[in-house]
Amino acid sequence: MSFSGRVILSTLIGLVIAGLVHIIFILYVPHAPQNSAYQRLQALTRNGESVVLPNTGANSWPRQQDPYVTLSACLLNTRESAMLVSFPKSNVFQSLSIHDRQGRVLLSATDRAATGESLDIVVGTATQIADFLKKQGEREDTLQELHVIMEENTGFAVLRTLSPLASTAGLAREAAEKLSCKPLKQGAD
């Protein structure tokens, strides 16, 4: 076989192997996230209930441990109604993120985004948010909340509190425990 024939044969074999690897990878991807953040949270809490996540040991959250950060989280389900995610401001730094079921970040905000004593975020479908805003427009005592539209009906919220000193670890944990995720009742004022 000539040199150019060997080059063409080698190139074709490489392309076939690369194609097979890509096909196998594409077929594998839908089954890969067997232990996603959403699934891990389902084992710890129910919809609308917040939980302080462990930050030490084999089940720590996240996998890399940081003794100065306390995390709390809750599951969000907007099938029946929008949800109000809120936390009161504290003396420690706080950061909240809203994620869809796949873990994509829909919103990330710090406690500095709060216009009052708490940061309130209404999470729901486009229709639920529109209905909520219509009802709020009829009220005089409206909240100053943020709005997040979820394409899917399920997701989760994560509140991170930072304790800059060991002496303020208790304050960070108290702040993390105050994460609230409650369904907005239909027809409630």
C-alpha cells in the first residue's frame, strides 16, 4: 500500500472511532446526572420546606467543604401555584440563587438587593407571575419583590451565608435557617 493510501486509511479509521465515541457519549448524556443537586435535595427535604445542608462529612454540600459558609436550600414546585422565596437580612453576608431542575442558575442575588428588611422573590410560570402582578396592582401594600419565570415547574433555591469569623458561625447558621419557600395561595390577598 502506498503512503497516501495509508494516510487515507488511517484518517478514515480515526473518523470512524471519533464518530463512535460521539454517538456513545450522546446516548449516555441523558442518563449521566443520576445524582444531580435537585435529586440530592429531594432526599433531604420536601417541596416548600427549607433545610440547612451539611457542610462536613461524606454527605457535605457542596462536595468541597468550606467551614465559613453555611448553606440552606429548598425545593420549588410551581405546578399548582407560584412560590415566594424569602429571607430576612442579617449581619452576615447572604447570597441566594434560584436554579431550575437541571441546576442552571435563573437568578442570583445578594442581601444587598433587598429594599426592605427581607429579600422576597416570586418564582413561577409566566402566567402565574402575570396573575400575581395583576393582583398586586389591585393592592396598596405591595411587596417590593423580584420575579423569576421558570420554564419548567420544578427547581430549587440555595441560600449561602458567610461567616467571616469563627465567632460569627452561629449568626450565619441562624440566617441560613430563616430561608422560607412557601407556595402563594391562589386567591389569597
